[in-house]
Amino acid sequence: MKAMRTAGLAVAALCSLGSPGAYSAENYPTKPLRFVVPFPPGGGTDILARLLGERLGERLGVQVVVDNRPGAGTNIGTEIVARAQPDGHTLLMGSIGVATNPSLYKNMRFDPVRDLQPISLVAIAPSILVTHPSVPAKTPQDLVSLLKARPGRINYGSFGAGSGAHLVAEYFKLVTGTDIVHVPYKGGGPGIVALLGGEVQMVFASLLPVISHVKAQRLVPIGLAAARRSQALPQVITFKEAGIAFEAGPWFGVLVPAKTPRSIVQRLNVEIEGILQLDDVKTRIAREGVDVVGGTPAQFADFIAAEARRWAEVVKKADIRVE
């Protein structure tokens, strides 16, 4: 009986080591961190993840490995994190899909709200409409006139069905009463390459993946979906200035699996907040046309909930369906 009790205690101890409560910030981290990006390399989410991951690794004293896992409208990469061990060693650079996918996909195998824990909203970037130089329109008003004159004959690229670029474009169609054909790609990198090659005529993107192409005059900036102009591209007018009530944009934030201990959540939040306050990081992000945000896990959770409500209306009105 004594041997059985001893064995039972040993099993219980092993089980407790595998439970979420067993993890704490006292000896965290114990191994390299895996930073999952649910897009291919080259897009805005990937750029920010690599910048943040490098600094996070320096502060935590471990390597941070960026793992690009695109597909299924970000659901593949997001599910990897949702089902990972809740020990703080697997992170997600999340984007708008965290808030919108429950409205877009009927048979999701996980629930972002239930299965993910927000850490910090990193940045928000207004969408910019860029076109291939072959498109004759160069202003928002001229482009809308062109689209109305050629309904269904001009294509726009997105970073996947249900992606932020897709939703913003459909919102634009609702606001302007235009008809543009959707061509989805498997992420920001491939979508921008397709635009540069003339496979599609226009793309709504954050400034991150397109700003260098705009400055090199490989892409034409039509308008910014923001309340004010960007310091990174001050010559680009807003749609508001052009008399079009259209504001929208992607956002980027860090999340971990649900049930990650509060102490680790707080540690990650403190480190990320510290990184976002560094002058060189703020300068680098601002140069890319992105606004640094930061904040608490609770604030990020509230932001995601508000975004979910907002875009659910767009999904419904535009009758967006994703298989």
C-alpha cells in the first residue's frame, strides 16, 4: 500500500508539471521562443514580428524563431498557437483575422476568444490603396469614376480570402458603390509581388509592405484610409480629404495560448511594452507608416471584441463567404 501511495504521488507530481498552473515567470523562458506568423514572409505582419522578435530575444536572453505558417485565412498559424502548450514559449503575431474569422468561417476548429490570451496590441496601420502604374487614375475621385465606368473589369488583390486586405476592399466597394473583382493570394508578400507584376491592378495594404515600392515609384498611391495623412508619406491624401468617408486599416498584436499563467502574460506584456517605448523601435515603426499602440492585455481584449463587432457587419452586408 505504501508503494502504491508513493507511485500515486509521483504520477500526481508529473501531471502537475504538465498543467498550466505549473508554469511561472520565475524561470521563464527555459528555451527558445517560437513566434508564429500566419502569413508568408514579406508582409506587414512578418516585418513587425521580426523586428519585435529580435528585441524580445535580446531582453529575454533566448532566441526567438519566427515561424511563417500561412494558409486558411490565418487559421493554420493561429490554430498552432491556440493548441500549443500554455507555457509562454509559443507566441502569435495576430492580425485582424483573430477578430473576423469567427464571422467568416462556419466550421472553425478553435475559438480565438476562448483559446487565445491577448498580450499587447502592438501597432495599427491605416490602409493605403496602391495601384499598378498602368492604371490611368491617380486620385481617389478619378479611380472611383474609372471603377464605375468599368464595373467588374478591374481586379484587386488580397492577402487571402477573408484577410484584412479583402475585408477593407469589400468595405470600400460598399462605401463607393463600385464593382471590383477579387483575386486572393496566400499572403502580403505574394499579393504585392502580383501587383508589381501587373497580375492585379490594385491592392489595399498597410504601409509596411508597400512604402518602399511607393517611394521608388513602382506603385502609385491613390489614397490613405485614415483621418489624417501619414508622416511616412505626407504627399498621399486621405480619402476623407477627397470627400469619401472611408477609414480602415490592419492592426498587429501578440497573443499566446489561453491558460498561459498570468505571471508569464504580465512578463511578456512588460517586455513588449518596453520594446515599443525604445526610441529606435518607435522611429523604425513610424518610418514604415505604422502607429505604435501598446497597452494592457485587457485593453487588447476589448479592442479585439470591438473589431469583431465592426467587421461582422461588413461581412454580413457584403455577403462575404469563405469556404
